[in-house]
Amino acid sequence: RRAAAARRAARAARKATAAAAATEVVAPAGPAAGESEEPKAESILPASTLSPTTPASTALVPAALLSPAWESALRGRSGDVWTEPQTFAEFVGPLNSQASGEAVGSVRFECVSARQGEGDLLLYVPGIDFAGVFAAPQFRGLARQGHELWRCFVGPDDRTPFALMVRHVEEWVRGRLADGRRVVLLGESFGGLLALAVALRLNGSKASPALKGLVLVNPATSFGRTPWPLLGRALTELPLGEPLPPPSARSDEELFQEMSGRAQQTPYAYLGSAALAGAVADPAQLGRVASRIVTTMLEAGSSGSGSDAGSLNPVLKGFLTFPEQIAELLPPETVRFRLRSWLRDGCEAVGSELRLSSKSTKLPPTLLVLSGGDRLLASGTEGKRLKPLLEPRCGRKFFKVVELGDAVGHAPLDGRTDLAAILKASPIYEPPPKPRDYVRGYTPPTLEVLEDGSKSIEPISTIVSPVFCSVDPATGLRSFGLAGVPDPAELGRPVILVGNHQLLALDLGPLVREFLVEKGFAPRGLAHPINFPDVMSELIADASPVKREDMGPLDAVGLPFELRAAARASLEAAQQLAENGPSADSQKRASRGPPFRAQQQEGGRSDSNEDAKAGTDGQENGVGENFGVGGGFTKWGAVPVTPRNFIELLSRGEAILLFPGGAREACHGEFEKYKLFWPEKTDFVRAAAKYNAIVVPFGSIGSADNLQFVPKNWGPLEPLRGLVPPPWGSRGQGSGPQGGTENPFGLVAKRGQNGLMPVSESLLTPPSFPGVLPRFPPAGQTTPGVGDRFYFSFGKPVDLSDVDPKDRQACDALYAELRDTVEGEISWLLEARTKDPYRDFVRRQAFERVANLDPAPRTVGGGPLKDEVIRSCGRRAPSFPL
């Protein structure tokens, strides 16, 4: 009781001193030391007081960013308590005791910024100290960005439990929301836990969130998986001792001698502060403290004002007595109460809420800022735990994780981190990019792009020497080339090319190039999501099951919270050591790059458009790159296969390339060569009839005859098995379903159509790429083998203008007719190619090598590049007689 009375008397004396200082006139303060950007200058005098004789230097002064009290406190300082501990007493004492503002229960709220009623309201919720001052280095930057900055705080003797703290902050926030203000909560450490609890209670909808945003900086949600619940209780048992008077030393040497005695009289202050500083501060912060002390002593000695002159350095005194100020702010009984009633109860309450379904609570756009080098909390791994718990509540595009690196500790809000810039680039203020419009965003290739694409396809065309033929719609006669395929631009109607998909989609390159060169347009392919990285990432993210954090065995045992936390920390440390090892951990730290560079965590919010652009437009993907994985196909007009895209292409009168069998047909099995896997639904026929489309059925062969499937029994070639990649997917050899590791497309399939509503039912089955090898010996005139020719035959166009899209029976009959026509074209090609003497690979290669000694450029037959010359298409050998 005597010690408590003495501390109250000391605080009363400091309050009286601060009150006397507050009566002085505070002049407008300039920018803090180290700031280069000047705030906008504006007049602080009424217009009536200005005269032509008023000096400009008197009339205009820099506009204050912060309130007068904070401008005075931060004048010439950065506000970093690690390098300026002498300002700590001024922050915690006069600022908190004399702060003008509002109070809700025991929680006080103060406006830190100079301007009020403008911009978004940003409330800073502090850590376990709850003094509201440790983020002072960030105040100017946040105020300069236009925020109306507020902070909340309580006194060191406050004993408000966690539930009431949440209600007090929630009540204050609701009052601002009722006034039409947009509120952003910024919580650090324990403040992150408290801010998250408030946001969960506000529970806005995803379409209209109650808060503008939520920022969590190293939130204390991981407190229950650290040893600090147990260690913190042990530290509070250290004796505090009697209140000590200010140091009586008159020189630095006397101060060092006196400090050893003071540490023995108050073990809690110095031992507890040393343990706390070692856990909170990172090596860079501790290094700055040591450097500041040494520099101060050297400067004092060189100026003759140090210990030799018999004077006491106030900066050194501030550093050495800083633990006593921390102990006064957080005495043992306060720490003991807050460890249990704030952190323990808060973790249990928030954890219980997060274990509920994500549909029950919603969160605003959320920014999670984590330090990999946090030794107080498990912030380095907290992002992986919180992401599946928070992301479904705020939306994948409105959740972002920023990692500050392993060199940053628990207290990152010093001068090294630009929180204002991180906040500006977060989903709170940077809206998510709009999905890429593959239909409208396509532009026909230029001559240079087409030439580059043709060069990339020429190697495979040289091997397979594709043959194209079509049926004239007027005469019904078949001829080589694509003359029988109508041009949608000439007809003013959409044209749909419907056919079979060859093995591994190797037919796409030669097919699309031929249309671009001979017809002048590329049919817009309805492609599987595998061709679009941004679409596929969204599908996988949406199909991924939402992780719910269930109670573990330690929760069921009934151990005290402190013992459970220590056990979890030990288990996680052992697991991490077993998985990574010391060498892997060091390699991870070495690969992270600059320590203070904000890095977005993998799986966090990413710019889908930028990723897609990097995979398509950013790369010179030619048609020869199989138009496939990585987005190369989109360069030539492909769109994701969705009803919306299909209908939009029809309404625009485009040429459309549709493989109803989809990926299942392109990844067929060993005994499924040239078999159609068309779905039972006939919706594409009804949609085509609605837009008076013309359907051109076609068949193609050749790819499956160039390859052979990986054998199950290799015999004497068994040592070569390891050189061949295994089949990927749910069907090994393609002969049927089998077990194995599920590929990511299975996640989409599990959720049904997952909003994709595919035109083809084949999307419901994840693609399975079979293992294949070149088929030897080379192809002959009647035998398949490597180098076998690709053959394409386009049948007679079918006009759907007379088909009623509402007549299901007629649509079903037309669908069956188109399927029979495609099968008929395949059968005709299989028979006709046996009459092609140049199907023989060796003979054909000899002919074409000689013929291409005198290259013959091809002329583009239509479109915007009509009559332009393509020089990369080689001469081809003749084929069977028609």
C-alpha cells in the first residue's frame, strides 16, 4: 500500500508539471527530424488580419499534420522509443493524462491528427501497454495520407476485462459509423486481437461491410501457442521493490555506479524489461540503441561536457532509467491481470468465434502485416493459420498478407516501416483488379506476331505435314484447303467449328495457323481453364475447402491455459525443426532478400490480371507452344469455356472453335483412339440456333498415331522407366479411374460446376495427361508411327436459321446428326490416308526437303492482313487423290 501511494504521488507530481507546461503557447511545429517532404503551406491567420504589409514568412507557415500537443511532443523527434527513450515519460505522462478527447467506459479516445471531419477515420488500437504511443513514428505519415487519426488508451491501473474492452471500442466505433464516417481499425499485437474481436462483432455483410478496413500488425492471436503465458507469469513474481527517487548522480560515471544499486532494489523493472526488450526488439533495434548510447557518450566526451566535466548526459540517463518507466507503465499486478483477462480471455473468445462457420460472420477488407523475426509471438507462421480463417470472411480478393521479413521483430512500426504506403497498396484502398475480359480484350495478331507464331509452329508442321480439306456448301464436293469453311465476317453470322479433340491437343497449332494464313481469322477456341492461370487460380481458391480450426487434444485435457500454450509452442517448434531443419531455415532467411521489403505471402491476394499478363502478353508465346498451359492460347483468341463467353461470342458474330469432348477427349486412353466423348446435353445447339449460327462439323486424325502409351511392363527396358514422367491425373493410362494423388483440378470437379457452368460436361472430370512416348518405327503409307501426317476434314456447313431453339426434340436430333457427321469425317480420313503415298515419313521428308530449297511465301487470304506475305510456312508434299 505504501508503494502504491508513493507511485500515485509521483504521477500526481508529473501531472502538475505537465499542466503547467500546457498553459504555454504552442507554436506551429515543422516536420520531424529526418522528414524531407514538407506539408502543404496554408494561412493560419484570419483573412481580416492580413494586410499587404504582412510578411510572407509570418502569414504562411507549414500546416500542422498533428494536434498541437503531438506536434509539440514530436518536434525534432521521430517518436521511436528505442532510440529516444527520454521522450517516453512525456508520451505516457502528459499526453495521456492531459489528453482531450472522449471516453467510453474506462477507454479514452484522442484525435492525434490536426484535421477532423475529413478523410477516413483510422483508430489505432495499441498493444498490451495500451498507452497508444508506440506507433508514434507512423502518425505523421498516416495523417499526411489524409486519415483522421485517433488513438485509444487506458491507465496502468485499469482492470477492465477483455469483453468490456471490446464493447467500449465497439460502442465508440458504432457512434462514428452512425455519423456516416468510414472507419479503419489498426491493431498492433494485443490491439490486433482486440480489433479483430470488434470487427467480428460489428459483423457487416460482404457487400456492405460495417468497417472500411481492418489492419492487423503482428496480432496476438498466436499468444496461446507461445511460452509467454507461462514466462510472463513467472516474470511478474519478481519483486518490484519500493519506488525509487530520481537518480542523484551528477555525472555519467556516478550514474553507472548508481544504476547497479537501483537494479538490485527493483529486480522486476530491470530483469523484466531486459526479458521484454530481448523478445520485442529485433537485432537492428537493439543495435540502434547500443549505437545511440555509444555515440552519445563519445559526443559528450569530445565536447567536454561528459563525465570529465562533472555533468550528467540526459540522453544516457533516459536510456538507463527506461526500465523503471516501463515498470511504472506495466507494474506486476497490471501485467498479471492483462496476461489472463486480456490475452488469455481474448484468445479464447476470438478462437471460439473463428471456429464457427465463416458464413456467420463477415469482415471488411483485411490487411495482415507480419514480422518473420517476431520472438514474442508466432507471427512468422500466424499468416498460414489465419489466412484460411479470415479470408473466407472478407473475400479472397479483399485479403492481403504482407511479410516484413525475418529481420523485423515484434515492434515493426518504427521508422523503417512505411505503414502508410503499405496501407495505401492494400485491398482497403486499392480495389481488386477486374477480371480479364477474354472475349472483348482480344485483338487480331499483327503481321510480325503472326510471323513469329508461324515460325514457332513450323517445326511440328515439318514433322506432321498437315493436310486440310473441306466440302463446298454449294456443290457438296470436297477439295483441299479451307475454302468450304464460311467466313463469319462475310456472312454477318456466327460460325461454329465442332469437331473431335486429338491426343494432348497437338492439333491446335497447325489448325489455328492454317486459319490465320488461309482465311485471315482465328476461330475463338472455348478452352479448358488450364489455359488461363488467373481463371484456374480463382477456381482452385473457390473450390478449396474452408479450414475450420477445431479444438485439439490439449484443449480437451483441461490443462491451464499457460501449460497448454507452452505445450503447443514446444510441439510446433519440434515439428518445424523436423520438417525444415536448421539448414533449410537458414536458406529460407537467405533467400528472402532485403529485410524490410514488404513481401506478399504466397496464397495471399495477388493481382490476377498481372499474373495472366505475365503468362500471355508478356511472353512471346507462338502458336507452336500448343496454345496451352501458361496462357499462350489466349494470344490467339481463346476464351474460358463458360456459357457467358459462348453466348457473347455468338452475339458478336465470331468464329468459334468448340470441342464438346474437351480435355477428356484430348487425354484419352490407349484403347480410345478417335473415340468421341461428347456429353449428353445439347445446350450448345440450342444457343447456336438462337443466334442463327452456321455449324461446320469436322474430323481430325494423326496425333494418336505418332505416340504410344507408356507400357505397364517395360521388360528389358525397365531401367529407362525413370526417365519418363508418370501420368498426371486421376486416370493413369487413360483406361479408367484409379487412385493416386489428387490434382488441383479435382478440387474444381468436387464442387460440381463451381459456378463455371461449362458448355462441355468434360469439365466435371479433372484432366489426366497420360504418359506417352514416340511411336517407332517411323510412319509408313499404311502403318502408324512417329511422323504420321495430321489430316483435317471439314464437312458441309449446317445452317441453323430454321431450327427453333425451344424445340428440344429438333435440337437433340441435330446434335446427334452433328456427332454422326464428325464420326463420318474421321472414318473417311482413316480410309483416305491409306491412299496417300506421302504418308510415309521418310519419303515425305525427302520430297519436302528438296521442295523447300526454293521457299514459296504464302499470302494471307483475308482479314486485316489480307495479301500480306508469311515467309515461315514451308512447302508440303501432296496427299491422296480426291
